[in-house]
Amino acid sequence: MSSYRRALSGDWYTDPVVFADEMDRIFARTWQLVGHVGQLAEPGDYLTASVGDQGVAVTRLADGSLHAMYNVCQHRGHELLTDDVGHTSSLTCPYHAWNYDLDGRLLHARGESVGEICVPSVRLDTLGGFLWVNLDDDAASLSDTVPDIEDELLAVAPSAAGRTLTHRRTHLVSANWKLAVENYNECYHCPNVHKSFTKGVVSPGSYRIAGRGQAIRHSAEAPASTGYSLAEGGQPYESFFVFPVSSIQCYPGEVLNTFRWVPLAVDRTLLIREWWFDSDTPTAEQHEIIDLDWRTTVSEDFSILDSVQRGLRSRGYVPGPLIERPDGVATVHSEDAVPHLHDLVRAALGR
Ligand code: FES
Ligand SMILES: [Fe+2]
């Protein structure tokens, strides 16, 4: 058994040159989740998000359409919008008060005639009501990039497009973004690290993770009997990861949440966990589900990620063998999606 593929060497996770390359060749060229149409119900509603190291804004225009653009004033570069979400009839830069229409067209420059100026727009698409942007005008469409994902999501969560943001939690990990998404896309660590997850939310023996191009699909059956309310109803668990840093999860009972990972530095990643129900305030039961998830499955990974980042700086680390199954579909006893992610990163960087 000498045919194992190997983990990536530490410099992939610690070298700022690799990180800068990833900003150009991965984050400026891929589709990334930024929110949901439910957050932009009315003309004038807006949200802001980070796409790699770039700030973007999505607005609902007066004609009802959606518009995405860089979140930057075309005078001397202040961010136009500074809140995560909000409502406004026009955008006034906080620095010198230049004023823009919701589509980024400059309306007034404090009475000066400075000519036609417009904030550069970026591509926007939706998938099951979720909003995605891509900074690359030449990239394939979202549906060509991850075919079938929208249909598969709507099959398990038919009401997905009608949801809105109910709750958001964030956490800063001291680890490279790839460690966070590798960890998310393997359940080889689940039996050891996530006792409550493997005891309650899903049936561990049924957990499968399969790479499919830019998507990685997770699925599991709910356990037959459990005290954990998420699993009631016997519906399966499905997750839809889209390379590089977005994922939508559907739990039994059409409970929907998402992960977004924002790469802040080579060894710093912001984790954003959001829950999507039909109201912006969670019920007591929803709050319990959100809290239990955060205290167990999500938090259990934080110290793991920080430790692996330290380990990858070790002069004593030699990249180890990755455990794969013959059919390439991971169970809780293999990590097949990890080399799949490595293939995507290598292809994007040409290394
Ligand atoms: S930077 Fe925005 S008005 Fe000057
Ligand atoms: Fe985990």
C-alpha cells in the first residue's frame, strides 16, 4: 500500500506568496456566496460582503432588479457602504459625501462637474435564492460551474428561495482558509472530534462525501431514533459545498444554514455561520438548535484548526498519506475530498 497520495507541504498554508497567488487565481475568479435575496426584499435594501480581499455590495434597485458592484468610492477610495446590511435611497460616501445611485452611478460630487463616473459592477447570480458573486467577467456561469446543485438543493429544501437571514455567528480561526475547508469536507475526524454530531444529528455509517468538479456533496441519513430535534422527521442531511469557500447545509426538517470562510491572511480565516428560516428572529426552538450546533460541532473544530496551523509550521512535519476509498467517495473512515480540494487548488494556481 505505497500508492497513497500525500497531504500538501506546510508552505502551502504558511507562505504569503502562495496566499497572494490564491487571491488572484482563486478568489478573484470563482463564485462565492454572499447572502440571500430575502435580505434584499425592498428597493434600497443592500448588503456588503468580502470576496477574498475585495469588498462588494449588492443592492436592490428601484426597478426591483439586483445589482452587485465593488464597494469602493470612485473619488479617493473610501468604502461606500460600511454596514453588513441596510436600507438607503442613495449611497453617500462617508469621506467627502459624494453621492451615488443604487447602481453605482455618480449623482452628485458636492456640486462639482466631474464627468460621468460609475462604480465597477461585478457579476451576480442566484442559486435557490442564495446570492453569489464572481469578480471574473469571463468565468463560466454559476449553473455551468456547479450543474444540478440548485435542483438538488430545492429537492430537499423546496422553500429555500423564500428564506431570510435569521441568525449569524462568526469566529476568527488562526488557520489558513484551506485547512478550514479541508476540515469541513472530511468526516474522517468526526467519530473522534464530534461525539454529539455522530451520536445525534446523522447516522455516521451513512455519511458520504463526494467531489464533483467545483462542488463537493455531503449526504447522510438521519438516525432512526434520537433526542436531537434537528433529526426528527427522518429526512436526510445534505450539504452543497462550492469551491473555494461557500457551503449550504440542509438538515432534517428543512433547516438551512450556510458556511462562508473569508481568507484574511495566510494564517487567519473568518468563519461566518448563518441560519436561514422565514423570519429575522429565531423562535426559542430555532435558537436552541443554533446554540447547540455552535457549542458542539462548530466550536469543536476551532482548536483543531489552530493546532494544525501551528503543526504545519513545524520543521518536523512530513506530509502524510491521505486515506482514500477505491470509489473516491468518503465515509467517516476516509478523507477523499481532501485530495479533490488539493487538485482544484493546484489546477487554479498551476503548481
Ligand atoms: S473618497 Fe468618497 S467622497 Fe472622497
Ligand atoms: Fe469538524
